[in-house]
Amino acid sequence: MFLQVIIVGDAGVGKTCLSFRFCNGRFPEFTEATIGVDFRERTVPIEGEQLRVRLFFLVPGPFVSIR
């Protein structure tokens, strides 16, 4: 099973920290600004199945347009 989630938000609101926490179980000590798009992935066991969750996070701006 596979699930893709897109997280969209203004710069500096914590998208990178949220995805890092979900995938690594802790918040990062330091982060750098995401330019455009980045992603992380984690496999989660649900009801005896392995669900692969891919988180994409976007920063709308001159490089990314959301319509």
C-alpha cells in the first residue's frame, strides 16, 4: 500500500519539522530553508500491512505555483 501526502504552507511555519518528526521520531535540532519542494518517506504497519507514506512539502513562491 502507498500513500502520498502534500503539505503546503508559508515559509517558516514548520513543514520540515513536522515531516522530520513523523519520519524520525524527533524534531530536528537545526533546519535549512526548503527551496521549492522536498519529501520524506516512512513505512508504517497498519492492520498487518505495510503502508508506505511519502510526505511532500511545498513552499509556494517564485519556484512553486499552486493552482
